[in-house]
Amino acid sequence: MIIRALLALALTMPPVMTVDQAAPIACPVPVPTRTTCGFLEVPERRDAPEKRIEVGYAVHLSAAKDRKPDPVVYMSGGPGSASMQLTGFLSQMFPDRDVVTIEQRGSRYSRPVLGCPETAEALLGQLRRPPADMGAAAVKCRDRLKEQGVDLRGYTTKEIAADVVALREQLGYEKWNLFGVSYSTRVMVDAAAADPEGVRSVVLDSYLPESVNWYDDAGRNLTDTMARLGVRDRFEAMTARLNKAPARVPTTDPLLGKAFTALMSGDDVATILAEALADPEVAAVAPAMVRALAEGHDELLRPLADAVGEGLVSHEFGLYHAVQCQDEVPFNTTKSRLFTVKGDQAVCTALQLPKSAPVNATTKAPVYVAGGEYDTTTPIRTSRPAAEALPAGRFQEFAGHSHAVFLTSACARQKIAAFLAAPDRQDATPCAGDPGLKPGDLRVTAAPYQISLSPWLAAPFALFVLASLLQLVIGGLKGRALTAFAGLSGVAFAGLVAQSIYTLAGRNETALAVGIPGIIEPYSWLAAASAVLTIAVLRYERRWPQILATVISGGFLIWWFTWFL
């Protein structure tokens, strides 16, 4: 019976792997069962094929009884972002299809890896004074990579797209479905154009068409999003104030592991927001944050400064700049107030890489394009017309979402899966938008974020809760009603605060970097009532436990109203 079952399984699972089935490698990231990883060997430059490099990939075989013969092949954006870590996520999204995740050449799970800590560090150095020299850092990185035998001219969108086509041929799939997000949407359109017989359909999330000059549009994309969020005037007021008097913000260098003080102008904050708004949770809290910053609440800049450091380790800057300096920057004027745009221009001037020839690729395959309402990177202003210009393209906007919609919207994932099931079927049913955070839903304060960095700062709250619990227990056991009510008020306050914060975290964890639920402020009167009752008890019981409870209650109120709120 076992042998018969295994034989039946083998007959229902068509062979799809050839070379790498015999020599798989250990996957560098956690992946689901039935997944193997390997390397695709390709020329570093197809016009000079002697030098070979390796492109990483993973293949997850579906165990579904109704398994479809055409898999989904996915690549992340960037340029320079990794893909394999999403294999499990995608296998749940497409349970009836094999899932292939392919890395970009030069990215983290390919060989060689085009890491460039020199330019990553210099980018963070734009928040120091004087700012770091991006050009000098780029030259240092280029020379180091050159000593390792890397030819940056081989790292372009055209070559990456050719890798996708080569992988289909190596794995033996007759047809498959391409899935790109952000930068890799360009790759997938190029791959579809180069391999029309091998492509069944194409999914483009946050489409970045070749015709768009991203750097020239970056400033407008940001201000348009601020207008959509209803805070454009406050945003301009905030940038003007901080440009006139930059804020000094403590943060940590993630590459060196050292604390330093960043000097953040309004244009610096605008740059960081342009990147951060790719996360819909940030977009949801941005109105409250921008309004507070316009009013001078510079303490909210700490999470933004920390976010810059986190972003520096998210992709390989050597690959990023190799692609941008050949395929993007030369087609833009790159005049911008955003330091990321200025930095890329300085790097490209130093690297002196050749300008790529435009591909102007298109495809006749069915194409589904998803775009987020608040996307500052690939706004619907440019992605919608580009999608509609494709011969079989269709576009859908997702209200309340930003960049990389499929990662944050369950409805988008359902729409994409439905498209793959029937690419020729039209489904214009909109998804329900996220209601977001209304004015008053959030009480702006930097205290929760500071506590997340230094938990000891919450000691007054912990002491108040402990004292309230003791009052409630002792008062109840000894029949002291006033003491029990004092403890009950304190415990009720703590419970309501905890419940409100827990609910907000489940809804939008990022919001806690900006503030607390607005409903918490009225709860403060329960804490005040607890303190008043504790003082009243002290008039009759002047013993040290009651004196200590009074001191703790008074100290907590001072901490709560003057620092936390």
C-alpha cells in the first residue's frame, strides 16, 4: 500500500527539476517542507560570457491534489532586496501551484554578493554634519568589488530579466506566472517580453514602468501623498520649520553599533517619510505625526531616525547602485531636496557606469496590476496609465494601502490568486478599504517608543499597579472599603490602559511609535481618583504602608501627566 501510494504521488507530480534536483543546496533561510534551493549559473555579462556567476533560487512543490502545472515565480524589489524569505508566505498564497522564488544577481543569496557597507554608512552619514562624501564611499566600494573580480556593468535589469528566462528553462517548466513587486515589476515585464511562449500571466504589485523617471517624480510623489492624507500644508510647515532650525535627534548606527546624534532638517525628515510611507501602518499615523511635528514635537523624530538605520541593512547597496546608475539615474535630472536622490546622483557620478539602452518592453500576456492609495514610490498616478497601456493589462487600486500591497492586504492576495486561476476573467469588485485612524484616535506622545528602547522608564507605572493591587487585596481582606476602592480604581485604570494599547497594537503596531489610543486620556481620572482615595485613607491611617502608597500614587500622577502624556 505504501509503495502504491508513493507511485501514485510520483505520477501526479510532473517532474520540474533537472540539474538541481541532483545537487540541491542548503536553503539559507527557513522554508516550508517540500522546498529545495539551488543556484542558476549564468554569465556575468551575456555580451562577454566567459565570467560566470550564480543566482540563488528556491522551489517549493505544491502538495495539492489539484496542483496546477504552471507555477508562480516571484522576485522582490529594491533593487537588491532578497526573495527567498517569502517562499513560505507565497506557498500559502498559492497552495495549488509550485512557488519559485528567484534572487537578483548580486543580492544576498546569490554569488557574488554586491554588498556595499561603504555607501550604506555614507547614506546614514547624511544625517551628520558635515555630511559624508557619497562619491568617495562609492569609489571605495567599486574598487573593492573590482578586486574581487566583479564587473558592475553586468548588473542591469536586462541581465536580471534574462536570468528569469534561463531559470524557467533550467527547471523545465513549460509555462509559468511571473510575479514582481516594485522594482522587479520592470524585470518581470522584460522577462515576459523576452519569453512570450513561457509566460502564462503576469502580476505586477506597485508597478514601476520603464517610462517613468522615478527620481524626477520623487518629490511630487511625496507631496501628492501628503495631500491625499490631508496634511500637505502641515507637512510644508514642518519642513520649513526644521529647515530653518534642524533638530538634534539621538539614534544608533546599525552598522557600527554606536550611538550618535543626528541633525535632521525638514528635507531630511521629508526624505525619511518618503521611504517610510511605503508601510500602510506609517501612512495611517502620518497625519497625526506630521501635525505634531509642525507644532514642534521633535521628540517624535527618534523613531524616524532609527528607521533610516534599519533600512540600510535591508538590501545590497552595491547591486542597488549598479542597477540605478545604469538603468535609472541617467534618464533623470535628479534635482531634488531628498538626500537619497542626491546621494544616488553622487554615487553614479563617481561610478561612471554606462547608460543602458531603453528596452521599452511589453507583453501580450494577461497582466494584473495592484496599486496602493498612499504609495509614494509607485503612485497610482503613474502605475494606472502604464497598466492600462499594456495590451492585456488591468489595474486595481487598494484604498488605505501603500507599497507592496500583497504583503498587507488579504483582499489583494485573494484578488491575485483569483487572477491566476482565471487570467481572462474580469473582476472589478473593490476591496473594502482600511478605515484607518481618525483624528482623536491617537494621543501623540513619544513615551511608548522611549519605553520600548528603555523598559525601566515604565517603572512608575509598574509600581502604581503593584501598589493598587496590594490596596485592593488588603482592603478587601480587612474590610477597609476606602482602601479597597482606591486599589480598585488603580487596577481598573491599569487594565483599561493595557487593553487599549493591546487593541491598538493589534490594529497598527507602528502607531505606538507615535502615541497611545486617544481614549486613554479620559481614563487618567481613574488614576487620579485612586490617588485621592489613597490620600483620604492616609488621614486616618498614618502607617508606613499607607504613606508609601500615597508617595507612589503622587509620583505616578506626576510621571503620567508631565512625561507620559
